[in-house]
Amino acid sequence: MTNAVINADSDSVKRKLTPSERKLVHSVFWRSMWLMFCTSYTKQQGTTFGWTMIPYLEEIYGKETDEFYASMKRHQDFFNTTPGMSPFIFSMVISMEKERKAALDAGKPFDDSSIEAIKVALMGPFAGIGDSIYSGALRIIATGIALGFCQAGSWLGPILYALVFNIPNMLIRYFGAEYGLKLGNTYVAKALQSGAIKAFTKGFSVLGLIMTGAMTAQYVSFKTTFTADFGGTAFNLQGVLDQILPGLLPLLLTLGTFAYLRKKNKPVAAMVFMFAASVVLTILGICG
């Protein structure tokens, strides 16, 4: 049974899209870019989700028909997910709307609530995956690559950031729309049950933490200049700290700032404190 399911999923992924399906993928890819254009506290992306669906629902049910308006009403309820992951959900919802139309034309029953249930079921897990990819990994990796060029005053810095962040973003959006059309809702349900989505999210979170650690070691600079003479023996505080653990002070500074911000304190207050502390420590001859 399991092998049959895996083979079915593999066949779905490998099948070629028809020209009309390929056109739909292109359309969803571009039209979903407007998902964050109009948001509200009550519906979040719900209004724009409905607006994005207009041409597809008109093609399925016809312009200004009762079925069109009923479907538009369904798709203006609360919706909120990472925008880059939305093309997958759009393609899947469009496929289900087509299934609904075919079932109604054949005189068969169709549970309208299942379409909304799929949206609600997917927006949470896909937001978790999307936030891990975009905020936890891509943004940090792009910053790590571009930061050195920016510090050197090179124009390559912002360009590399834009490329490193947006090329994967565009690929995720495009192939998300394609695979959402190919796989359908059953594959995602199985992925949620098996824990594959949870493992995927955790993997990108770990990658983001690794990059954060690497950037801390490379770009956070905090050294002491304190030296003393004890009975003819020169004492260098930084040398002692380096023997204990190289980069100990930058690590403590980063962890301390993280702990402070984690308590929902203001970042501006942290920056003001670090500035004041650096001035005082420099005057005292501890840092410089």
C-alpha cells in the first residue's frame, strides 16, 4: 500500500503539464506576488487571496454568476501564510475548485467546506516552513555573503544580497505553483501525518542558527586592551581570554543581547546601552 502511494506521488511529480496548466502556473506565479498588497487585522491576507482568485474563478464558473460570487465569498475569509509559499496553496485551491465544478456538472455532491479546510490546514505549516526558509535561512545567508562587501564599500554587497535572497524565492514560488497543481491535497495530508513538513522546518531552522553563529564569530568585534604589570610579569587580559576560548567576549555579548531582546525589550535600548558601555570602557582603558 505504501509503495503504491509513493509510486503514485512520483508519477504525479513526473507528469508533464499541459499548455493550459503551464499557463496557469505562470499566472499564479505572478499574480500571487500581490498577496501582501492589502492586509487587515481581521482577515490578514484574506481580501487579497480572494482578489488573486478572481480570474481563475471566472474561468471556472463564468463571470458574474451566482457560483462565482459564492466562491469569492468563500475565499475572502481569514488567511495568513508566508507569501513565498502561497503559490502552492493557490494552485491546490484552484484544482479543488475545478473538481467541485466537475462534480456539480456531473450531478455528484461536493463538500464546499473541504476547500476552506485545506486552506486553513496548509497556511499554518507552510508559514512555519516559509518563515524557516526566508527569515531563518535565506535572509541570514544572504546577509552573511553580502556583509563583507558592504563593509568594504563595494556595490556588490546589495546586489549579492538581492540575488542570493530572490533567486531561491522565485524558484520556490514557481515550482510551488507547479507542484501544487501536480500533487493535489492528498500528498500534503500525508506529509503532515508523516512528520516530513516538521522535519523540513527544523532543518532550515538549524541551518539559520549555524549561519548566525558563523556571522557572530566573523563580524561581532569585542576585544579588551587591558594590560597590567604584576611583579614584573606582564598581564594581558585578552590573551588570557583567548586561551580560555577564542571569541569569548563577542559570544557573551551576542548571547547577552539575545537574552535581553527575548524578554521583549526594545532593540534601541540595547544599542544605547552598548554605545554607553563602549564609551565608559574605553575611558577606563579596558577596551579601545
